[in-house]
Amino acid sequence: GRRIQLLRGLPATGTVEENSPAGVSIHTFNVTLSPLSSEGVAIHPTILNSNPLTEAFDIESTGDLVYRVVTSGNPVLDYETMPKRFDLQIFVEDTTGRTDLSTLTVQVVDKNEPPVFRGNMAIQTVTIYILEGTRPERIYQVDAADPENGGLKYSSLPASVPFLVLENGSIFSKKVFDYEKDPQWYFLNITVTDPEGLNSTKTVNINIININDERPYFTTKQRIYRIPEEQSPGTVVANITAKDPDDEDSPSRLFYSIQSSDPYFSINPSTGVLQVTRRIDRDVPPLKLHPNISVIVRVEDSPSGGHASEMEIIITIEDINDNPPECIPSTFRKEINENTTAGTFLLDLRNYCKDIDVDVPNNLFNFTGLSGFGSNNFALESTGSGRLVMTGSIDLENPANLGVEVYSLTVRVQDIASPHYSSKYPFYTFLISSYIIYIYIRIKPVNDFFPVFDSLSYEFNVRETTKVGSRIGEVHASDADWPPSVITYFIVAGGGTRDYTNIFWISPTNGDVKILARLDYETTQKHLFTVQVSDQEKTATASVTVNVLDVNDEEPVCSPNFYASQIPVSLSAGTNVNGFRIQCQDRDSDPRSFRYFIKEGNVNNHFTFSPSAGSNTSQLILASRFDYDSGLDKSWIYRLRVYITDDNLLSARDKATHLVKTGTVSLSIRVIPNPTTAITTTPGFTLVTRKENLYSDSAWYVPFIITLGGLLLLGLLGYLGLLLATWLRTHCPPAHKADGAPLIHSTFCLPSQKMTRLNTVFDGEARDPVTGKIYEFNTWSGARRWKKSSEPLQPTPAMQVMSGAKQWWPSDSGGQDTGRAEAPSKKETSEKRKEPTTETKKEPTTAAKPSTGPSQTPGQDGVKVQKQK
């Protein structure tokens, strides 16, 4: 109810052109106050809402309550992009609290504007870069806009530039640019015009970019250079220069290199300085034949490859006198005979010497200064020839020249040209002028004299027991030649036997004589051989006699060397045991030198030999009776080891110093107990082994004949055995087992005798002391068997044997075993002995079955004894 119109001139409508700056008046209005209000306006007119722009308009007071609406310039009004109408609500309040609110409508009026460049040209000056050599093409598109959306046209100034601007804003180049010939930059003024003639102008810079399209070229004109050989590394040969047309206004950045495979030079890649890299020797291939070195230099305008040019330069290597004359070898050794005559040509040094310098006079030399020990015997024909000749003869046997075999000479090889300070070795320099040759002339001795033995014959005494390989003496010879010749010793004749080709050996260097085989006095007492000495050309001989000294090195050999026998326990003392005797011989000892003694097995000294010394034949005697009842004797078997020595004729003092040899004989004696008191042994075979030695080393045919005869005998025995086995299978039926359990079962079939079966009657009993079992025996024959518990004792019948059969029980003649197999005896000689033989007597098996089984004697120590019942 209190609202009164305070704003006069509102509401209203006003206009304003687009793009109007700040402060442009749009509309003016007044504020009317009430007369009752004396204090004026409390809130001046204020724009409450200027949607959509809140700050585009302001209200300014012009005085006396007059106000106007103006543009603020924030933002500048644009008809094309902003609203074209604004409704401004203006509010006012006086001091009494009255208010008023009214609306001012502002219309934006369109105005023709010049075109506007867009893109980079709107904010900066555009620079366009064109590579030289680029073909004509569009290089840029100008973009502009007209606020009124009118059609635009483009143009450019000045018209003389080689570019074309179309009305649509496209810029084209009209030529191919060359950076080295054309300007490097251009300026274009681009103008855009709207339909009403308004326009805008912008400048476009066009720069031509240089590319590497030009080939560099050499500015150095010299192509041939000359340098001496042996230049030190780093020596500058040439300074190669070049230019690049692409870099005419600035220093060229070029890169130099050597394309040829020459190892002597290198070039600085940045400066083009050509230098020596390694030693250059003009005197060796390939420079020796081709002294010109071709170097291909390449220049490039890019290190990674670009445009390049090449240039060949020739470097000629000049020869200098940097090598002395040399001789290969530098040391000569010449050998001449001592009787070489004066004037003899010895050596041409020029054939071995040369100067490797290429050009004359650097390679010329001569020979001077022959000197050294013995140089007065030699001379050079001329300084230029180098021919060495003898001026006198030399005789080594001459006392003036005695001991002088080698002459040492020196010759100087001198350069003819003046030497230069240079070297064939890198990094060093020294003065080279001459070369020294060393010549050694050896005077070869001539063999003038024969070697001579100290004696024409030598004699050595050697014991036959000397070990093989022992030194037995020495022969010596000498040679009068100077220097003394090397002489060699040989055995050229003798020194052998039928069994050994070489018994003696002589050292070829010092003449020591050694034996290679055992000497035997009993075979050969003296050896003769011839020794020859040689100095490779001349020879001499001497005879050598070796006397073999006898030594007691042979053992006594006895026959038989093994004997086995049985004797009854009741044999009387002093009795020859079964008539046994041994016969001994020794090739290097007297028969009287033999001494016999029992070394082992003679328990209680029951046995002895008679005679015990002084004979080559001795008998085995029972020295004392056996006493088993008292327990003095316990052994029933005596294994005697008999020693036979050849020291009987030596005194006690000589026995300690002389060589004594011992032979051995083994005896096995079994004592048979009486049938009534002890276990008796059944008759059986006695095995006698006979061993004989072969002493004659020269009888080489004896073992051959014995071996051949043995082979024939073995074949014959095998054939006879086959015939015997065939006959036995035909005539002898197999034997059957007896009812009893025999200890030994033996059956004989004797074709030469008529066999009668004997019915043995066992009339006695006894207990076996070993097993404790009861056995039965025949008191007459001694036959035994184990007793059967159910069998009664049998009466004693008479024993019958067929005429011509052997007696198998003890005889009355001292209890000797007449059934013992006698070893065959053969005649022996002092020069030859036969090989040992062993004979065992065997009986064929009979086909007749015995009435009782065979028996075994208890406690017989494993020796089997066979019998015929």
C-alpha cells in the first residue's frame, strides 16, 4: 500500500550497437521523491537482473536524480555470438522506505565488421619452411571468418614473389627453389576482404631450407708426393683440403677417410692431414718392386654417409742406405784335411752376403780386414770378390801345430756408400756401416797310424763260479794319430761253445771283458778268442786266453734219491735195512770226500749209515732195536732226510773257507708190528723213485734223444695199455662185492700165472687201538677183517699157493719183504747221467672172486698196500 512510482521514464526500450565500447549511453530515466521525504534516495537505481550477462551494463548518475544506463564493456556486446535482447530490472528505494522496480529492454543492433583471421594467423606471424628442391605445390591454407558470414576473398602482395594466393586462401609455390642460387626467405602480405569491402591483413614469412644436395670438392691440386723410407710414425705427408657448396657461407664440416687398404698411412677425419702410420721399408716386397703407393682419399659431407668425392694421390717411397750388408749365415764352419795344399780355394763369401738396399750405391759392399787366430795361413783374393784361399799347409802331427784343430777368422763386410743415420728397426736410429763375418776352419785329421795293442796276447784266470756279467779283465790299445782316434773293440773269433755262441763280451769303448754265460771247469778248462780294435779305418788284433779255475760247485748226486720200505719191529740191530744202499758221485770231488749223516726224522737214532764217510757207497743200518712196549718208541713211520756232503777230505779250518756242496736223499721206513702184539701190515708194493742229474753241458743231444725216446715210449705204453684193457674186458669178468665190509678191495688178474682161490681162516681176534672195533686176523698170513657179531671163530686151515706165485708173508730171513718191487738199476758213467725216472709196479685185476673180502691194516697212515688172497 505504500508503493509509489519512483522511476520515471521506465519501463522503456533502448538500443545499442554491437561492439560498443564501455560508457555508451543506452537510456536515461529520473527518480521522483515524495515531498514528505527530505532525506533523498536510500538505494540508488540498481540493475537486479541482466540475464544472461550480469555485468554488461551499468547505471550512472548524471546529477539531480537523473540516471542513465550505459555499456560496461564487460563483455563487449557481439550481435553474432551473444543474446540480441536484454531485460534489465532496475530497483530503487528512498529514505522513507518506499521502493520501485521497473524494466528496461535493451535491443542489440547488428553492425558490419571486418573479417577475422583464425588459427595460427590469428595470434602470431606464421612462418612457412620449404625444402630446397621441392616441386611446386600448395604450401599453406589461410583461414579467416566474417562475423556476418559473408563471402571472403584472399589476395597477396607483392605480386613479384614466386608464390600464388588463390581467393579461397590456398598458397602455392610456383618454382623449385635452389638454396644456393635463390633468396633464402620471402614475405607475403595476405589480405582477406568481406562483401562490403572491409578487410584484414596478415604477414606470412616463407623460409627456404637448405638440404645436402651438393657434392664436396677437393681444393688440393697436388697429386704426387715423395718421401724417404723409414719415416717415423706421425710424419705429415700432405694436407688434403676440400669444400662443400652447401656450406659456402660457413666453414665446411667435412669428413676425410682413406678408401684403399694401404696400411702405411692414415688421415685425420676432421682436418684431412695425411700422416705416416707405420714403418715403411723400401727394401722388402712389395715396395722393393713397386715403390709407388696409391692412396684413395674420400671426403664426405656427413659422417653417416652423404655426398662424397674421391681423389687418388701417389706417394713415392725413396730408398736410403739404411741396411748394412748381411751374410746368411753370419758364421761359417769349414772343414779341410790337414794335408790340404797351399792355394786351395775354400769359400766364396759373396755367395752368402747381400745388401738388401734397392738402389745403387746403397747396395754395394766389399770385404776387408781378414784377421784372427791362424789368419796368416789364409787370405782373400780381392776386396770385391770375397774368395778365401789357403796360403800354406798344416800338419797336426807337427809339434808346432800340435793341439791346434780350429782356426778362428773374422772378415769385415763394408758398405761402399756413406752410411745414413737410419735404422731398419722402428722407433730407433743408429749408424749402420759394416757387418762382421766369423769363419771357423777345422783341420780334419788324416788317419796316418794303425791302432796298437799294449800286448799281442792276454791271459785271464777265472773261477768257474764267477757270476755272469762279471768283469774278468781288460785289453787296451792306443793310436798315435792327433787327435787320438776313437777306437772300438770287437770279438771277431772264438769265445763260444757248442751251447753258447758268445760266452764273452768286450766293451767297445774301454776294452773291459765280461762273461755272458756260466763257466764250467768240468766241461771246458780253457777258452780262446780274438779281439780286434778299429779306428774306423785301420784295425789290429790280439789273442785272449781265459783259463777256467776249478771250484767245488757240484753237489753229490746219489742213487736212489728216494726209497720207501717196511721192516719188522723185531729187526736186529746192526742189520742192513732190506739190503738198502746208496751210491753217490760228484763230478768235481773225490769219492773219498763223501760224508753221510741223517739230518731229519731219525727219532731215537735208530738208523745210521755205514760207512759214514770216505766212500761213495754206504748202507742203511739199524743202529738200535725198537722199543714200543716201554713207550720209548711211538712212531711207526720214519721219514729220514739224509745229507751227503763232499767235505770229508777237508780239515776243520778249510771247511770254513772252502765251498762245500750237499746232496740229499729221502727215505721212508715203516715199522711192521708183530701180529700177536700189534697191528701188522699186509704185504704190498714198495715204490722206489730214482733221480739222476745230467751234468754234461756239451752233450746237447742227450735231452733231445731222451725227450724223443720218452715220447715214443709214452706212445708205446699207451698202445699197450689199450691192448691190455681190451684183453681184460674179454677174459676177466667183473668182480662182485663180498659179504663182509673190507678195508681194501683189490682183485688181480694175472695172465702169466694160474690163480687158486685161497680160503683164509681167521683164528685170532684183537681190538683196534684207534677205532676200538674188534677185528679178526690169521696168525700165519697176517690177513685181517672186521669181526661180524654173528660169525663164530674159524679153525686154521693150511694155506696153499700155486707154484710160481710170489710169497706174501714174512720169510725167515730177518723179516725182509721179498715182495718189494726192486727199482731197475742201470750202469752209470762219469760223463753222462740219464734223466730221473719213476717206476710203479702194477698188477692186472683178476676176474676170480675171492672167498673173503680184502682187508685194510688199521693205522697204516694212508699208505695203501695190496695183496692176493
